Amino acid sequence: MKIISMIPARYSASRFPAKLMQDLGGKTVILRTYQATVNTGLFDDVYVVTDSSIIFSEITSNGGKAIMSKKEHQSGSDRIAEAVEDVEADIVVNVQGDEPFTERESLEKVLNVFKTDDHKEIDLASLMVEIHDWEEISNPNTVKVIVDQQNFALYFSRSPIPFPRDKEAGTRYFKHKGIYAFRKQALLDFYKLPMQFLEATEKIECIRYLEYGKRIKMVETSVEGVEIDTPEDLERAKKLWK
């Protein structure tokens, strides 16, 4: 089973422009993420897929592999699907470019899902981490996920889900971590399917899979790290890096 990682990397970002080129302990965020992904030792190949010549040069000038996107894309999965179409792979892992604390343990848990899926019932797998702070639960920048009894995703939202009408029900809240592992065909299918209104409303790309009946297996992890979406996140990341 050939396993590769693709790291989608846009230069522009609405909340924090050029965030991937910000300094984190002497290296850029995107280079930190690329090197952390390579250092897990889990992948036959790791590529950064970008629309930016600046990011492309940052990776290649530091000995890494990068692919320039040919088209404009609305999501990281679309960007990866275009790049992976002619690349030999069975499993494609999408590591977000703003995840410099990517580590082996969590990725290994996601990949193990496919090693035990003999009937190929799982289209993709992803990570979730339990959250307790209500400010984070209600923050629209934090994507939440709810799952069934077998940990298959039921829905993702920027709103608190489920809504705590009964605060004594013992609900656990989970944050979706932006790492996906796809069967290559599921990723190519995604690329050809038009966006529907739920994905367009929430701006959460994995909702597209649910809208078209794909199965997403969620894997719980306790490793949270820092996703760099805002300047405040970058400051937290710098403290954690030290």
C-alpha cells in the first residue's frame, strides 16, 4: 500500500494573509509543517501543493518537493486532487499547511483505519480531539464534529453541536483536526462532485463527502497542537515551540 502526503498551501488567507510564510522558531510555518510531516517516517513521498511561487521556492530551496497548482481551487482537497491525479498512490493524507506540530502518533492512528478496513467501506479518515472550554466550543473558527456509535462522522459545523439544551446529558464535544487520509479514488470523486449548499454555507470541505454519502471514520486523539489561523495562534505556537 503506497501512502503519500500532500500539504495544500495557499499564500493568501482571509483571516491571516501570508500566515504560512511567518517565522516560527527560525523557519517558516510551511517549512516547519513540511519537515514535521517528512520526519514522521510514515510516507513514501511528501509534497507541498501550492498556488504561490513564494511557497514553492521556500520548499524546493530547502530540499523539499512541491507542485504548483494549475487552476484556482476552493478547497485544499480540490487542490490535492488535481495534483494527485497522475501520482501513484493508494492512500493520500492531507496535512494542513498551518499544522507545524504534526506528529507521528496521530497520523499513525488515522492510517491504521485503512489497514483494518478489509472490505474498503471507509472512504476517508480524520482526527478529532475532545474540547471542554465553552469559548472554544462556541468559536466559529473551531470546526466541531458529531459521530455515531462506530465513530463515523454524522456532521461537521462551526456552531456548537449538539446544542446543549440538556446540560446534564453528558455530551462530549469534539474539535475536528484538519488532517484527512483518503482513498485516492474517494479524493478524485470529490474533485468531480459539485459543492452543495451545506458545504457552501459552513465553508467546511468534508461536508461534501457526507452530502454525497461517503463514509468518514473519525479517530480520537489527545494531541492538540496549534493550528495557525490567526496572529494570536502564531504567538501561541511560538511559545509552544520554545
